[in-house]
Amino acid sequence: MFHRSSILLAVALAVPGAAAALGGDAETTPAPDAAKVEFFEKKVRPLLVDNCYNCHSANTKAASGLRVDDRNGLIQGGDRGAAVVPGKPEESLLVQAVAHVDDAPAMPPKKKLSAEQLDDLSRWIADGAAWPAEQAAATQKTDDAKYARLRAEHWAWQPLRTEPAPAVRDASWPRGDVDRFLLAKLEQGGLAPVGDADRTSLIRRATFDLTGLPPTPEEIDAFLADGSSDAFAKVVDRLLASPAFGERWGRHWLDVARYGESTGSSRNLPYPHAWRYRDYVVDAFNKDKPFDQFVREQVAGDLLPAGSQTEKDEHTVATGFLAIGQKDVNQRFKVRFVMDNVDEQIDAATRGFLGVTASCARCHDHKFDPIPTKDYYALAGIFRSTDLCAGVRNKMGGGGLDYYDNAMLIPLGGAPAPKDDPALAEKVAAAQKAYEEARAAFQKIRGTPEGLAVQANGRPLQFQFRMKMVQRQNELLELTDPAVKGSVALGVRDAKEIADTEVRIRGEAEKLGPVVPRGFLSAVPVKHAPEIPSQESGRKELAEWLTSPENPLTSRVFVNRAWHHLFGRGIVKSVDNFGVNGDVPSHPELLDHLAAGFVADGWSVKRLVRTLVLSRAYGLSAESRDPNTTADPSNSLVWRHSPRRLTGEEIRDAALAAAGTLDRSRPEASAAKALKVIELPNNGPVARGILDQAHGSTYRSVYLPLLRGLTPTSLEVFDFAEQGNVTGGRETTTVATQALYFLNDPLVRRQSLRLAEKLLGRDDLDDSARLALAYRLALGREPSAAEADRGRAFLAEYEPIAAAEPEPKEAAAPVVVAEAPRPAAGQVIDPDQVIPVDAPVREEVIRAASPRAAAWAGFCQALIGSAEFRYVR
């Protein structure tokens, strides 16, 4: 066989113009030339169709991720790199493969192209790899007049207006400007607010709203006994200072950030390090990090100045916002994988911070909002110039650790890269060579008759070769995996290649239109928008644009979400969509007043929340009254306080708190931290183990493992946030499974028994006092006389029935997953082994020690299952 250099030299001499191409740079994206395109259609396309399309086209598996039915697919290449370098056949892997040179993959595998075909292919590449121009227009023609009208008229695009609070007829009712704006609208409609809430309801409402937990009986008693004028203000300040505030309001932001600990989609892979972002968010709200700084860190933390390594690491972890989204790692084409992830980042940033559906402009100009396609790709250029470091990559039909990419993780703590340590680099090179040799040996024997031969231990011979490859891969990972060697985070960093990107025609990743300079949305009026440096991604400038005081959307969107969480619905009901298809503000002047005040007050979330909670409107009763109900059934004018059902997290945490089993500390990391980055079948042992740990945990719900598609039951049945989308406001449904949860779920039954044991353990109380304490722990109030009588009757009737029931048989021992040595993070183990997890937490047998305890457990379960327990008024 000829050597590669000999064949390429012969090709270069035989093809007109190829010799010149060997020594000079060719234009990589030439304008189509009619004669060259005709040559391609007559000579090259048939060659590719006959010999390559079966394995390397969009309609097939596209082996090695390579497409030959698209020019950009050839230039971008597959797993082995670029297949075609226009103007340079000698550097084109496609030529090397079809020439069957000794160190290239032989393609087609079972035949060689003729010398004439090889010459045609090489000539085509040397002449610039001409391809027919895309016939469809790159974008539809933008309706500039319509967009100009929308920018001028739609309320969301207008600058913040700061108007004084209006005068009201009942000047004694308002406590501040918030109340004046609300009362003026009520008086305009001839309506009056209801009376104030009773103090017991008020402290329960505020404690759940600010911390996600119920008040303790001691906290209720202290508030009721405090007759000072600032008694409620002191309660609010205590709640804002509690670590539980960051856990509650951090969870609100995690909904917006579509937080999840796995990729989801067709192949669900864990993110073992996503928990760092979760903890960053909780800490940010507890420290009252200014919201504009919070935004900047999540978009461009790695590019911001830091005064210490600790601060630098915090900024790095913050960029996890851009990395933790859902990803289709089973996507066969890298360019599609990249552009889909860019789209996901654009959607998260624009809907999350701005309440704008910019992703609708991926394929065409936005149908409703003034967002042309070029604006979308101006943002896309910023994220295309950014490395997405989530530790995963795409691979069609992969298995094991094929999807894991440890180079795409960000080391923390200033750890040096292996390349900076010569001794380590030498070891890595040796380990890499050993792994490649073992891999080649395995590939050579697998599928052969020799490989299928059975050894003495009953395993095929190929198993021996496979395990040697696995061992060598383990050794390589031990040396190179930052997850094994130290602390790492998911996040982003500027890419080595910084560039503007092309419009993708009809949104198709391979169909390139005109290049669009990196920039921002033209719909948002920011006069002094920063310029993007040519050698930087533009994320820092995007962060500055998002948080500019001239940008009216970022502050409006956040204060509207805060109002939604405290009053039950936003001033703009569609909290994630401020566009034309979204709702209009019920109180536009109040929204702008709050947004402007938020910015002027240093973007302080705690001061914003304090202002709203101390308003007269927040403290209204939840009673319903005509004619208000007829005139405003949705309570958009805020004439009363809207009752709300607790979230799944609040229901679970309240049950644990009532039983006295809630662990309020923060766990170290997450149960997902120990998982290897391999596929998680929903019914596999790893998935079951993670769910078992979640069901048995007594930590706050915000710290439960949240693998996509594996949501704990206690959260799933109560409308948990969709982890693939920005969710500023959750749905609230009432379905049969919720009632069944309170009847049958092991957590409810277990906590009911624990609460019963807690009550019966109080030897200083009689049954009437125990019953009253049960009400206070579960519902935050004393029982009425009728409720106390009904409770005593239930206990008296239930206890003899429980005593007559036969003794249950001894429960079977819990099943334990087969033990095996736990691998380090990212490490490969024998795929035939059962993947080990911590001993799963199986449901304990809910068997009371006595009929008396069984009766009390039933009574406690009735309280936890009541509507009053799961609603706050």
C-alpha cells in the first residue's frame, strides 16, 4: 500500500489547481460558481450518494457523527474532526479515507473508489468544495413598520415611569404608597377592601410565605402576646434573617433557573455537581445579594473581578445557571447539539430575566413581539462563543461513560491543569496510550468467533479484553478527571474561538445564512448599551445590558414575581411573558413604582419583600364579600388576600415539622453527587436508590435529589415545577392522586405516627391538652369546642377497633442492592455488575405499639390530610 504522503502528492499533481492549493490558503466559504456547482452535481454528489449516504446522512444514524449530505456537515466533521477542508484536499480526512491510506479509516469499508472518482473528489475540494446555494430565503422580510409600532406602543418596552402615589378618599387606610396605588383603583371601581386578618392567620401566612415552614406554637404565642405597634414588623424581620428565607426564596429562583440534577431528554445522565449551584442560590438570597449582581454572576461570573479565590469560585458556580438545562446527549450531530443548547440558554436568559419569548425567533421573525431573527442570532453568537461546561457531550447510541466529558468541567480552588504539571502530563500520556491500545485490542476481537469463545469461568473471551480496556480507562480517569482529583463545578467559560454566528435558515443548524454581529434585543430600549469586544464572548456585556437601570424589563419581571409569590397572582398574571401575548398589568403605575424603587434601593430582595409584607393589603383577611366577588372574582384589584394551596415542598416540610422530625440543617452536597455519568433508566437500581433516599430523607425539600424524570412523589403530586422550562409561577391543580397521597403515602403515615408518639410522650398533658397541641402543631391554632368534641369521639371509637385487629405478621427484611466497591466520581466499573447505591430506605412497617397509639396516629393523619393543613389564608 502506498503511504499517505505519496497518494496525496499524486492527487495534487493530477488535479488542476490542486498544487497551488497545497501551498496557499483557500477561501473557506466561496460564493457558488455555476461551473463548479455543475461539476459537483454531475461528479461528486452521485459519488457521495452511492458510497456514503447509507451511513453518513441526516436520514441515517450518521456514523461517527459525520454528515456528507450537507456542506457544513462535511466541514464541521464528526468525531474524528473536519472531513473536508475547502481548498486543501491533502488535509481533508474524506480524501484520506476514500484513498484507504494506511493510518485513516477505510471508506467505503468493502471497496475502493476508482482513480477517476478520487480525482473528481480531490478536484472538487481543491476548487473550494462548491455547493448549491440554499434556495429558501434566510429569513422572512421583517415588518419594520409593525415592529416600530409595537416598540412604541406595547407597555413592556417602555422605560420605567415614576409617578407619585395617587390621592385616595380614605386616607386613614393605607400604610404606604403600595396601599395608595391599590386603594385608588378600588375606589375608582366603587369597591372597598375587606377587614384585616386575625393575628394567628397573619403569622401563619407570613411564615409560610417567607420561609416555606409553619410557625411554631412558641412563635405564635410570642406574637399574640406582643402588643407593640411594631409586633408584626419584628416577626417579618426575624423571618427575613432566618436561613429558611434563602431556602424558600431560593427555591422560587431554582424554578426559574429550570434546576435539575440530570440532563433529562432521551438519555438521562446525572449532573453530580449541580448541587453547588443550588447552594449558591440559597446563600445569595440569605445574604441579600443585590439582584443585579446576582444576575451578572449567573451570566458572566467567570469574567467578573474577584477579590479572593473563594469569591472567584462562587462566581464560577453561579454560571451554572447557563449549564444545568436539559440536554439531548443522544443527538447524533454535534452542530445540532450545540445549537439546541444555545437555544436553551437564550430561552433561560430571556424568559428568566426579561419575561420575553425570544426563542420564538430561532426559525423566523417573532410573530407577535418585535424580535427579528437577527436579534436571536445576535444573542446566539454570544453563546456560540462560550464553552458549555456541563461535563457531557453528544453521542448517538452511546453507552457507559461515552457521554461523559471531563474536560468540560470547571475546577475550583485554583487547581492547576494537568498540562501545567510535567510529571503528571507524562503519566497521563502513558495512561492514554495504554487505554488506546487496550481499546484497539477489544475492538479487534469483539464480534469475532475467537471473541465469542467461552472461557473456563463461562464468560466469552471478549469479556477479558473488555475488562482490560475498562481498567485502563479507570487508570486514565484517575489521572485526568477533575471530579476525582478535586472540586469541580458546572458552568461556562469563554471559548477559544470567538466569533459572530450565522442565521440558521428555518432554524436548521446546518443551513447557514448571513452572519449577524453579536448583540442584544433591539426591542428593549437601553440607550447606552455596552460594546462587545471582538476577542470576548460578550457575556459580560450581556450581563451589563440586562442589569442596566435603563433596561425596564429585568426589574419589572422580578418585582412582579415577588408580588406573585406574596399575593397569589402577579400584577402581570403571565409572570414569564411580558410580550404581546402575555397579560397586561392590573396596576401598571404600581408595577413601575416598585421596579424603580427596587433599583433605587440597591436591588435588595429582602427590602422589597419587607415593603410588600408590611403593606395593609398583604394583611387583609381572606374572607369573600359581595359586591366585590361579582365585580372582581379573580381578586386582581386586591380587595382581599387570596388563599393559596401550599407547594409540595411546604406540605412535606410542614408534615415533618409537625412531627418534630424535620432536619433544618443543610446536607453536604446531594445524593446525586456519587452517581457516575451514565444513563439513568427510570426503573433501574440507581433510580430506585435515589428515590428511596429522597423518600426517607428528613432534610428540607429544597435539598432532595432532583433528577429529571425522577421527582419524589411528595413533590410530583402537588404540581412541582417543570424542570425543563423557566417556571416563574407553578400551576395549582386538584386531582385524585393528591387525596390518595394523604391516605396512603408512607411519608404521611410515618409522620402521623411520629406526631402521635410525640403527643403520647407528653406525660404532663391529658388527652384534651394533647388534642389541642396536635391542632397547634398541625394547623397553628387551637381547636374549637366542636372540633375538640369530635376529636375525642374519634379517638374513643377508633381505639377499641384498633385493639380488635389481628397482630400483623413480621415484615420481611428490606431488600439491599448488591454491594460492590463504589467507584470514584466519573469512574467506570464492570457494566455487568449491579451499580451500588447506599442501602435503600424502604418503608418501615407502620405498626403502632398499642391500639392507643394507632388511634392517635389516625387522628394526626386526618389533620395532616385536611384542607386547612395544605392551604394558607
